[in-house]
Amino acid sequence: MKKVLLAGESWTSFTTHIKGFDIFTTSKYGEGATWLINALESAGYLVTFMPNHYVAEKFPHTMEEMQEYDAIILSDCGSNTLLLPPKTFDESVASPNRCEELKKYVLEGGGLCLVGGYMSFSGVDAKARFGKTPIKDVCPVDILEVDDRAENPQGIKPVIIDASHPVFTGIPSSWPAFLGYNKTVANKSKGLVIATIGDDPFVALGKYGKGRTSVFTSDCSPHWAPPEFCNWKYYDRFWANLMDWTTEK
């Protein structure tokens, strides 16, 4: 059974309520990983889910630790969460650059999947900033250095370029609409774009050293991925296909 580490896909919301003279606050924790976890487990993968608030301390620190997994998925988990473990940020203790270790992990045969979101690729206000990390060297598209959100509240449908590719086996060419995605730039020297959205990459694939990297530039869960996609009858099949390709040796 292949093992996958899914990092990210969680958040905590802090809300201020103002009612006339009085103010009070509430907080709420949420996760968006359920659909993706169910899809991969249905395909026979053993999934370890690591929410964002655990990533800084518990995400593998070295390539050797990462090699416990056949693939690692980063979804809505910015580079700072990887680069600034508590001992480094709070105590000024040196630690491995986990973005560099992820690059080594791919080159030595690991599978890496980058999924879109407000803290993916460059991200909102360019705070995810993966284009400034070594991960850019094993990414099949070029990552912007500015806020890369392409908001499409009216809905936008992806276009499948290579319907014969194994990633799209058993999946129709007509997809549900998405409400946004991370804008990236195709780079033929780095990878192959097999689906587009707008004028930009939607699904792209690359081989580096002994490993592989795949990108899906929209979300795997709300809000960019509406119920029409999350509950789509081909949702599970797509993610299984994508992970099968990403983990192929």
C-alpha cells in the first residue's frame, strides 16, 4: 500500500462581533481535506493528514524522513510554515530548509503534488512564496512572485489538452466550473501542461531526477472548488489517477 502525506488544508477563523456598544469574539477551526482523503483512500492509498497547525513542528525535516512516503501533497500550506519551525523562529536554532529537502526528495524518487489555494504557489498577497524556494526547481510550471489569485466568481471551466493521458483515463473532457485558481506560467523546458484554465496551466506534470511532480492549480475543496466538483462522480477517479502518475517509479 502506497503512503501519502497530505499537509495543509486547515484553518482557524477569528471573528469580531460588534453589537452596538458591545464587542465579543469567536473562533472556529475548519478542515477542507475530507474529499481528497476519501478519494485517495478509496484508491487504496494510506493517507496521513497533517493540518497546518502541526506542519511547522511535525512535518518531516529531512529528505530521509520524507522518504517514508511515496508522495507528499502540499495544499494551502505556505512556504513560511515549512521554513520556520518553532525552534528556528522562536529560539534562533538552525534547522534544515524543508523546501530544499523536498527538492532532494523528488530528485531521489519521491512524488510531490502541489494543489492550489490562497496559500499555494505564490498565493494571496504573494505570502505563500514558493517561487522563492528550491521547490521552484522541481515544479513543472513557473510560479509568479506576485499575488497569483485568478478569481472567477462567475465560474470558469478547465480545458483538457491531452485527453489520452493516463491522468484523464475514465474521465470526460467536460468538467465542472471552478471559482478561481492560482495563475502560473507554462514552461516547456520544465514540464508538460495537460489541461488549462483560462490561458493558464490547470494540470501540469514533470519528471526530475528519479521522481515526479504534479500540479493542480485550483482547489481540491471549497471555496474555489464548488460542490459541483467536490461531489462530481469523477472526483475520486481523477485524484487517484493523478496520484498514480505522481508515485510511478
